[in-house]
Amino acid sequence: MNDRIAKLRNTFLSAARMADTERAVLITESYKKNEDKSEPMKRALALRHLMDKMSINIHENELLVGCHTQFVRSAPLFPEYSGGWISAQMDDFPTRPGDKFDITEDQKATMRKLLEYWKGRSLDERIMACVPDEFKPVLDSKVIYNASYAAKSPGHLVPNYEYLLKNGLDKIIQRCEKRMHALDMYNDDYVEKREFYLSTIESMKAAISYMKRFSELAKKMAETEKDALRKQELIKIAENCAKIPAKPASSYWEALQFILLVQLTIQLEGNGLAISLGRMDKYLYPYYKADIDAGEIDKKHALELMECLYLKLSEIDKIASNESAAVNTGPAHGQTITIGGTLEDGSDITNDISILVLEADRRIGLAQPDIAVRIHKGTSQRLIDAATKNVKSGLNKVKIYNDELIERAVKMVGISHEDAYNFSFLGCSEPVIDGKTNSWGNSGHLNLAKCFELALNDGRCMLTNQQMGPNTGDSSSFSCFDDVKEAYRKQVDYFTDNLVKYDRVIDMCHKRYLSLPFCSVVIDDCIEKGVDFERGGAKYNFISPLGVGPITVGDSLVAIKKLVYDDKKLSMGKLINALKSDFSEEEPLRLMLKNKAPKYGNDIDEVDEMSDFAMTVFCDALEGHKDARGGVFTAGIYYLTANIPNGERTAATPNGRHAGEPLNDGGISPTHGDDKSGATAVLKSAGKLSNVRAGHGSVLNQLIHPTIFKGEDSEKIFGEFMRSIVDCEVWETQFNVVTKEDLIRAQEHPDEYRSLVVRVAGYSAFFTILGKDVQNDIINRTSLMEY
């Protein structure tokens, strides 16, 4: 990287992670002044006040400008969403196991004072006020869980960048004004729609005003700048910010600045995760090509500007509650760029931007943004070679997706044939249609392994003897293996139904109390309908809870079938007693379960079918449920770091796992060390699962030893391995190219490994900021890929 990028990168890595209270102060000021306004207008006026008054800066060497906090590496606080837990957990920010943030005593005093205003008004408190007392024991059991959406905006969206860049916000304001003036006062929804249009107009004016502030700052800095080159850069920055986002982008540099501005505005309006950047090689390429053809930029400068965007995206950070940090450590911001795939006519999209995205990521080497690569049978070898180069570099960022499987999956959940080709990714593995989707991915977890534990113990927790689930019978009296499967299904159905109820309450509270006017601008159909993003304005609306630990369940089912019912090596009663005691004085029995029963990940049909059953029971349980925005529930089989806290709450399992140990990671990854037949066998096992049923994806983590890239044809062979996910019917796979010894050294000497990025689940993170339990889980992924 050049000197500019190296300095910016080092500044970022050297900065401490800090809490920033400025947003909280300004948002509270606005709400206090506008208590008489409608809820949508409160939101829009708060955004305007924030973007007009917050501190701004242009750092040395920057070519793209904008900031969501006062500092290089800090996170704002959102009292309107999460006043309850902020008040209770501020003192923990610097000391908790992972995702630590510095916060001063003055900042804590400021927050305590302003949180008095939000007491009873914040979203998390409003949601709990809507939960009946008789339902709270279900939440307390932690078999189901959704702390994220109860304290955040939904996020999980991809703006329609193609539309925004071509039109500019002035034109969209005019469109809103025209629709507002055309409203019929006889209609019952007149007032609601009028408030909607007024709020969206105000939110766009906020974004325009924000960029004009940077234009004025850049002009002022240019006046006193002595370096001639930097002076010209500042003048160009001023010109860009004076023009966009009000007017359409007309150059590659302007387009990147516009993209960053939209990203920052959405992040400032709400605090949701997975605000992603969509199919960048589709919408950005025309600006790049026009500038290249006109001689306005060369490829070197285009790469530098892309690297600047990556560095600005890396500055975006989030503070989550202690509970959310445990399942989302890193954290998983999910700012994903999608490249590859097809155009509408089915032809391969690969172009210079596809390659530039990968090259910039390889050179910058930071945790954000995530890179998703769509692969189909006709994918250009150029893209395969570039993606292989990134994997070989050990950056551990590239995710490979199966175009053909996922296009079928999105159609199954209601995406039209015309839109289905145009999916991109956000978060860990969610496919969304750019500019048309309110995804609500990662909307809570269901611990499938705990459901299985309860199925074996008549609904009682083996750790506490507490009755958590429905009575499904004494498993020692089950007459056949099908009774075990049926008891598991009943537990999953019960807890899924309760998770759906809870998610719907959360959804309804979002609709009622915290609209998102700016998100409604960047997502199609909201303006057409006059309906807010949070109230069902998007064309496609989903909720996607996550099933945790299906492979742990599948391997446990196989062990029971083989050793209890088929081979009769032990009785169900003896097995249950061993599980309750965590195999105390029963180590030979545990080793038999571990080693004598076959395991998923080794291309054994019967075993893989059992894991498929464990997963599809959850998919079945969600099918037919509707969300509060008119959309549907669909399953996700990916769960960040939730395999660790969910494992802590789960008793010993019949696959030989001890109580409290992590469940299988990623989503559909084999249990650590159980895949003994090589990487291709893992892919074949994963491909036998009904991945198409999990409409928001399934994640397969794979650990690769760096020696795989030794040999003359190694990169070519690995490229063919990546292509094989299409034939194997795997949704997605991702890689960690690192040795266990490297990770142990990084754990012992974190200051020497500040920039070490690892693939955690469907996202990447800096290894040294992860909690030690997550670090250990990654270290213990011992399945090495070899040819």
C-alpha cells in the first residue's frame, strides 16, 4: 500500500475503542424540543439536529470524508433504543470479556443524566412492558433469545445504490413532495402518509446539510494548506461534498463519497447491524469505466479511493449489551460487499470492480467490509483466481456463495423471478434483493441442542431440573427411535412458536415507536406506498430467527439410533443418567459415544440425513408464520458466536460432548475434530442438507493449513475446490488460513497481532479483541483441509 493508506491504516489500528456520547446528547436534545411532533417527525428532526450539530473532522490524508463519532475508532450510543441496558452495563464496557470500550466517568455521568429522560421510553423497556408476565419464564430459560432487535434498529438492508447514484436526493425530495401534494384528504391514512413524506424529506435534507458542512470545512482547510497536492485534494473534496448527495454522482470518486454518506446516515439514524453495500461491481462499474475511458483516473488511483472507502467503513463500530456481545463478539457488523454472479440475461458479471474489491481488501487487511463472492457454473476464471489469491493471503475474509442454489431459495420465500437474480448478501449469509428488502435477519436464536436435551428429559433441564419445555415423555420408556425424533420435534415446535410470538412483539414495537425515515428513502416501494420501512414499506419483508447447533443434534441422534436402538450397546436410562452427571465416572461410555458412532462431515448418508432432520424440523416449525410487516418467517442456520453461550447452557449431549462445551460452530460446520475424511467429504456432507429450506442461509466454516498452497498447481486446485460448492449444493463456505500455533501466539502476545483478522462465523473480526472463550473455540477448530 502507498504511504497515504499505510498512515491511515496505522492511525486506525493504533486508536483505542471508545464510547462516544455526543449522539446520545444531541438526539435527547431534539426529542425534548419536539415532544409535540408525530413519531416519524421526531425521528427525522432528531437526525437533522444530529447531522447539523455533531462534531466533524477531515483527517490528514483522507480522500473520502464523513464520521459517525468524534473519534477515529469509537461507537455512538442510542438511548432511544437501549436506555435500559446502557444504564445497567456502562461500567462493564472496559472490563467485559470481549468487545471492550473505554468510557470516562464524565461520559457515564452524562449518560446517567440523560437516561432519566428515556426511562420507560426506550425501545428495550417498551418491549418488556408488552411481554406478559406468564411469558417471561420462557425468555428467562434462554432456550430462545433475541436481545439484539430488542435494543437496536433492524439494520439488515442494502440500499438501492444504483437508483440513489443516478438520481440524487434533490430529485427524490421532489418525488416525495409530489406524492404528498397528491394525497386525498378523504382517505383514512392521509395524516399518516403526510407525516411519512414530511419525515423522509427532512431526513434527506439532513444528509445534504451534513455533506455541505464537510464541503465548507474542506474549503477552509484548503485556504491554509501549504502542500500543493493536498490543497488540490481538499478542493476536490469540497466540490464533491457540495454536489452530492443532492445531485447525482457523475464520477467514480463522487460515487464512493455518496456511498459512504448513505452508509453513515443509516448508521446514525439507527444502530442496526449488517448495513451492506450490495452488488458493487454492478452499480459502481459504469462510473469507474467512464472515468478510466476519459482519462480522469487510472487503476492505481481507483484502487487508492477504494482503499479509502474500506478504511472509513472500518471506523464504524457498535457497542452492544453484554448479552449481545456474547453471541455477536467481534463484533459482526456485516457491512458486506457482494461481487460476482450474473446479470439479468444470465451472463457472468465479472469486471474490473470485481477484481478491485478483492485487491483493496487484500491490501488493507482489516475486518471490514466483508466480501461475498457469488459463484455459478459460468463464473470467470479471472474472479476465481483473484478470490483464491485473497484466501491464500491468510486475510480470512472471502465468503463463497452458490448462485444457483440461492436463486432457487429466494424464489421459495416469495422473491419474484424478475428480482431473483439480483441478490446480494448482508450479515453472515442472508440474501436480499438490493434496495427492495427489509430482512430482519438474525432475529433471535433457538438452541436446538437444548431442545434435544429437553426432549430426552420430559421437558426438564438436565442442569437445573427446571421444567422448561412441554412434557414429551420419559425417554427411557420410548419404544422406538422415532419416539426420540418426535419428542425433539415437539420441543422445537413449542419454542419456535414462542420465539415467533416474541419477535412479533419486537416487530410491532419497532413499527409503533421508532420509524426510520432515511431507510425509507433508500429502499424501494416505501415512497411509492407512503409507508415507512419499519411499517412494511419495503417490497419484501422477512424475519429470520436462527437455529443453533443442528449438527450437535444430528450426531446425537445418530449415536442414540446406533448404540441404543440398533446395536443395543447401552440402555436409554443409562445414557440419560450419564448425560445428567456429565459422564462423571462414565468416561468409557462418553468415548464410545464419541468414537463408535459415525459423525457428520464424513460423507456418510445416514449420518448426514440425521443432521438434515435436526435442521429441517426448525425450518418446518417456522413455515407459515407471518411477521408484523406482512412478510414471512424463514430460517437461518448461522449464528456468529452463539454456539459458545448456548453450549454453556446445554447439558452433555449423546455425541460425547461435555456439558457447557460449545455446540458445533458456524451453522452447518462439523463438530471440531469429527470430520476425518477430508475437505471434500465435508462439502459433500454439507450439500446433503436441505440448504434451500433455510431461506436466510447456512454457514460452513473451514480451517485451512497454509501448507495447502504449497506446490505448483495448488492455487488452481483450490480454485476448483471453491467451484465445487455449486455442484455439491452447499449454500456458502468460508476459510481460515492460519495455524493453531499462530493463534496461540496471538492470544499470548496481542499487541504484536493487532491486525490479525480471522473468520469467526459468517463474519470476520480482529482476533485479539475477541473474548478468550471465542478465541479458544477458533483455536480448537482442528479440522485441517488437505489434498
